[in-house]
Amino acid sequence: MRVWRCGRLLAAVTGLVCGLGLWGASVSAADVSPSRASVPVVVPATPSGWTYQATLYLWGTSLTGDVGVRNLPTSHVNVGFSDILNNLNGAFMGSFLAKNGDWMLLADLIWADIGADKTLNVANNPRLSYSQKLTIASGIAGYRLPVSTPNFDVYATAGFRYQRLTADMTLTSGLVPLAAGGSETKEWLDPIVGFAATYRVNERWFVNALADIGGFGVGSELTTQGFLSVGYFWTPQVSSALGYRVLYTDYRSVSGPNSDFRYDVTIHGPFASIAYHF
């Protein structure tokens, strides 16, 4: 059974692209705030004291993959940004970063509530309705590697990614008012490892990158994420960034004849962030 075509999930917070999870552009574990906007940003190899960064970000995403709920057949879901925007009930994304010396800590939260339906181009033109509530919470710790230089930092990271998904699917016949449906809520916790990096081009511009991989059968079979962004300091306390992020999850759970849950989905799209450094 093939569902509509477009792209992937939307998530956001306040304006721009409307948006999850987890590592906004200047929110990345790689962001560093300059002490003064008028001088080159050269961070000591081992800065002392804690610095913090609070970020809100918008993720103009699409969702594509295969989803199966209970006894319904696995369906290909391909939902673009415009579809999600039209069916978005609410979303929030934000993160908090703390650094001290060679250590960094990052917490990130994504929540989105979306729904969509589509008439299938098959016999009798049945209508498929799909909705989901998605929560992704992540926490990582990182340690700066000795390959770092005054304007380039690389952190080895390890942590977790928690996902909670409520999926509802209803298939309605195109001939008679008969419907079959299913609803399932699943939550799982994955260990993740990866890296975060930042390159300070000058006193204003910076580039962030982040990647991780995890799951390994502990929660999901596999989960992986990556993003790249370019940011700018408007003041020593305020920065913004634009980038692109991808999050893939392959999770399966079979606990009985009526409790089969399949979620093999990629969420991706451009994002924008604004961060406050203190």
C-alpha cells in the first residue's frame, strides 16, 4: 500500500520553517561564543569556567519511510513540508549547551504533533489517514580531542536518544463506509556515539558539524543523525545559523499478533536557529 509522495516530517518552534531533534545550528555541541565581537575569536585550548547556550530552532522537514501499525500492512509514507505544515497541530524544538574546559554537555528536545490523509490511487480509491505524535529527547557528553586547534574543535561524544511515537492509521474504503485502523504507542532508548566539530572562520562566522550513530539493537535496530550548518554572531551574546539535518530510525517491535509496530523512517530538511550565549 503506497501513500502520498512529497518528502518528510516538519517540526519547529516559532516562525521560519515551523519545527526536532535536537541539534539546532548554533545549538550544536560545536558552538562557541566569542568574548568580544570586535576581536578575532581565538579560544584558549583549555578555557576555564562554565559557559552556556540556550537555543530555539526551526526545522522545515519532510518524512519518508515505511510505517506499520498492528494488523495493517506496512505502508510507505512520503510526507513533504507543505503537507506537514497544513496538518501541523503543534511543535517545539530547543536545546541547552554547557561547556567547561575540554568538556561539553548538550540536552535537546523535539516534540511534534502532525496528521495527514490521502486518497490512494488504487482500486476503489481508499483513503488512508495517518497521524503521529513524536517526542525525541537527547543528551550527550563530549570531550575535546587533541587534534583541536585554536579555531577548530573536535569533540568525541557519547550519550542517548529517547524517542516516543504514537502512530494512528486508518484505511477507509472508497465504496462503502467501512474502515480498518490501528493505534500504537512505542517508546525506546538508544545509546549513541559520534562527534561534534566547529570551525571559527573569523570573529563573526562559524561552521558546525555533528554526526552520531546508535541503537545497535538496544532500542532501535539503528539510528543515525547528521547535520551541517553555517552561523553568524550578531553580538557576543546572540548568534543564528542555517543548515541541514537528517535523522534516520529503524525500530521494530513484535509483542503479539496484534501488536506489530514498524517504523523505518528518515526525517530531513533545512533548519534555522537563534541562540543566546551567557
